[in-house]
Amino acid sequence: MKQLVNVGKSRLKKMLPVDTALFLFQFFKHPNDIGALAPSSKALAESMTRFVRSDALAPRRYLEVGAGTGAFTKTIAGKLGDQDQLDIVEINSRFCSRLEEKYADNPNIRIYQTSVLDWEPESQYDVIVSSLPFNAFPSDFVKQIFDHYRKISKHGGIVTYCEYMALPGIRKLFISPKSRRALQATLDMTNLFEKEYEIQTDKVFANFPPALVHHCKISSRGD
């Protein structure tokens, strides 16, 4: 059986681009950690990196959380100013290895294999681009992540993340009442964060599945 699986992987690697094949392998191995059904589109990458600016007057610090194979990283890297810094925090070792292959020679990009909750940066960030699948996590874990994002963001910093349209509603049709309540608690937690901090929502239909991108501005007053 193991030999047959390896043969299947080998054929898939020949049929698909390297990043797509790696993404699919890791999705089926760790579905709750990845959350997406397919690599993100260019349209979604542009929306997710809306607040990454190459024309900023001063050097800026960026954090990308859960970069995967680097669908958003490529767009961020193309927008970095000469003095900007991008830190990438990715927990999956295979994804980290792939990101190192791509960006090890870029002096503006640093890659760390760790959980974002264990990440204590040397200074706060202007923008956080998060690809974590919040709707796949328990509400208390999501709260910890949002609290940490607030802690490591500058006053007025931006936190951007996305969710897939209609997916939570579809999931509710196929899960147990207990799981449905847990999912609703997570949705309530993200809605609370968005109510306090959100400044813009983008609808991205040119992605599979279509996505909502939330841009939140962190301040002590939530405005």
C-alpha cells in the first residue's frame, strides 16, 4: 500500500506545479491546519496584501502567518521597499523548506518555523497578513491569536485575514450539534473582532472557493 501511495505522489508531482502538489499533499495530511481547498489565486493575493505599500515614507515591518507555499509571500515580496522587513511564521516544516528555497537569498525576508502564539518579535508590526483558517479552530484558540495579534501590532497597524464565502453555512449542514455550536462560537469570536476593528471587507470571487478578506485596524479604542 505504501508503495502505491508513493507511486501516486510521484505521478502527481509530474502532473502539477511543485507548489500545488506540495499544497495538496499537506492539505490531505493536515486538513485542519491548512483549511483551504486549493492554493490561493492572484486576485486573493492582491486583496490580502492591499496594505503592503512599497511607497511608504519610512521602513515598515510586515508579518505573514501561515504562509504555506508562498502564494501571498510572492506578492508581498514584490511590494517590499529596500528597507522593509518581512517575517514569515509557518508551523509546517515542509512549507518552511519550500519557502527557504525561494527566499533564503532575500535579505528583507526571514522565515521561522514556529506557532504564531510562541512568536515574540523584537518590535511590533505595521501589517499582519494571516492565512490561518480561523473557522477550523476552537473559539478560545482564535481569541488567543487575536489577542496576540493586538499585542504585536503597532497602534494603527493592520491585521488582514480571509474566510471562504458560504463555507461555514455548508459545514453546519454536515456536522453534529456539538460541532455546530463550537463553530458558531468561533464565528461569534471573529465577528466580535471585526465589529471592533474592521475598516474594509473585500469580496474576491476569482478564487476557489470565493473569499471574504477582512482588513482590521488595531487601536486602543477599536476605531
